[in-house]
Amino acid sequence: MAKFEEKTTSSKTIYEGRIIELRVDEVELPNGKHSSRELIKHPGAVAVIALTDQGKLVLVEQFRKALERTIIEIPAGKIDPGEDPERTAARELEEETGYRAGRLRLIQSFATSPGFADEVIHLYLAEELERVENPAEGDEDEFIDVYECTLKQAEAMVEDGRIYDAKTAFAVLFAKQLYAN
């Protein structure tokens, strides 16, 4: 057994929904004691840093029920079963913003909340953007406004809380460093 590995002794699914599964695992700890872990299983997601030829960051504003507020984010979405993350990134970018990328590049994959969820977000950089005349329709229960702003304006939105989620804050920091050179 690895130094800190927890061995699962039993697992029980509590809830299975469209997006997540909630499960409780009983585990044996490295010291031989036992504990339980409440875990969320998630299919994974993508997020897209979309920069126009004018150097503007493409963002979306939407209401997030878990936070009970509207926030501004980079385009993002859940990976469908069997879908390649790069394909998901292209699809979400078009559905949410009306842009298509001439080039997509994987920047980083990261766990969002490893203390209780297995969700991994694959962050892409979208370049050579072009507007799509008739973009693919997004989810029918998703209401979004699209914004374009400079990186300096995006930084101000992080500071004042309009950008509130970790993936977007990370994206703004990454884009700032990328274009500072």
C-alpha cells in the first residue's frame, strides 16, 4: 500500500443524476483505522481561454444556482460520454460564444475539488477565432450573455468578484503571463 493510500472496503451510491453521482465509500486508513468518504463522481469538463485577434478575452455571464448569483466565466462545459475533450472544447466554444477556433491547444488538466470530487477540467487555449454565422445551439436550460474584454479588465473582474470561479481566475492569470512575454 502506498504511504497515504486509503483502501476502499465498501462503496454505496446514494444518488445518480444527469451530471453527477454521489457515493459514500468506507475506507481503511494508512494507520489501520476506518473512516467514510462522501464522493462526487463527475464525467469531466473543459474550459476555453478564447482570445480574439484584437487580444480580447471572450467570456460568458450566467447565473450559477449553487452560488445563487451571476458570475462571469470562460466558456466551459461537461464532456459527453465517449467525447474527446478537444471536441467538447470546440463544441462548447461555439455553443456558448458563437466563435469557432482555428487552433485549440491543451494548456493544463486539473482537479477542481479533489477533497470530495473526481472532476477534472481540461483547459484549452483557442486562437484564430472566427464568428460562426449559424452557431450550434446550446443547452435549452442555459441562459448566457457573451462579453469580450481586455486582460486588464478581466483582472479587475477577478478583484471585484464578478469573476469568482477558480478555472476562470486561473485562465486570466495564464493569459496574462502568456501575453506578457
